[in-house]
Amino acid sequence: DLLKLIGIIISATWGFVVGPILFIGLKSLKPNEALVLTLFGKYYGTLKNEGFYFVNPFVVAVNPTVKESPFSATTAKVATQGSSSGSINISLHSKKISLKAITLNNEKQKVNDQLGNPVIVGIVVIWKVVNTAKAVFNVDNYFEYLSIQSDAALRNIARLYPYDTEDEEKSLRGSSLEVAERLKAEIGEKCEIAG
């Protein structure tokens, strides 16, 4: 009888101690989601395919766009059609990284064109995370990094062209495809480090 009681106590203790630790190792991913995992501060790996996984219970998911406090959420400005302001705020509670195409719609800014005339321009960038490890570890916050680099590229490219010209010279207004390609190349080059 005493051996049965000891066996029950050991089984219950095992279930209450080991069970929750094992439960922590269960992870599920939807399509176009990823988890970047670290183990005691070292990169452990990335889960990118949808499904149900069991990983080492001591690994930690990392996403720099999510604040550390479990009671607060980071908000990202994402453009949508049909809203009056053109964008809405989305809360990011999860440590999962979205691999979907995302639209960044930065505020309009005043820049000078090639002739020194002030021009108000805006930029919309459609982007997605390609390398999750770079996005998490190479920059502090990949959302903010992309936003800042997009504004910088817009200022750099806009000052290379006049707003409008009567000649066959290229301009911001008349050569929008070429300007967009130069913007794409510059943003791509600057953001390659961020995955």
C-alpha cells in the first residue's frame, strides 16, 4: 500500500512538474507565419512551414516588433482599402513573424526636387520578410527600419529629378515608372540587411 501511494505521489509530481514544461514546447503555425527561436541567447532555428510542432521547451520565440510586456501591444500602420484615412492600426501580440506581403504607407513629406522646388510626396511600399533571422537579429525593429529607409530613399531619388519639364528630360511627374524602379532598387539595397 505504501509503495502504491509513493508511486501515485511520484506520478502526480511528474505530471505537475514535467507536464507544463512539455506543454510549453508545443507550437502551431498557420500558413505564412514563422517563429525565430533562440536557446539561452543563441539562434536555435526558424519554423516556417504551417503545422503543429514540438520544440525544446526552453527555446524562446523572438520578434523585435513585439514589446516585452505581455499586457501591451505594438501597433503597426498598415494600409487598407475603404478606410477614410487610408490606414489602420493593427496590434501585434504574437511572437510569430508574418511572411505575407504587407503594405507600408508612410506619411507624405515635403522634399525638394532637382530645381530646388518643394514637392509633397508620399510612398507606398509592398514588402515581405524573406529571411526571418536577418529581420530579427540584424536590425532593432524591421518595421521601423523599413519605414525610415523608405523615407530616406524617397528623399534621395526625388532630388535627382525636376517635378515637371517641358523637354523630353525625365521628371518625377512624367517618368513615374523609372522613378519607382530606382526607388525599388535603393530600398531593396538598403533593406537587404534586414531580410
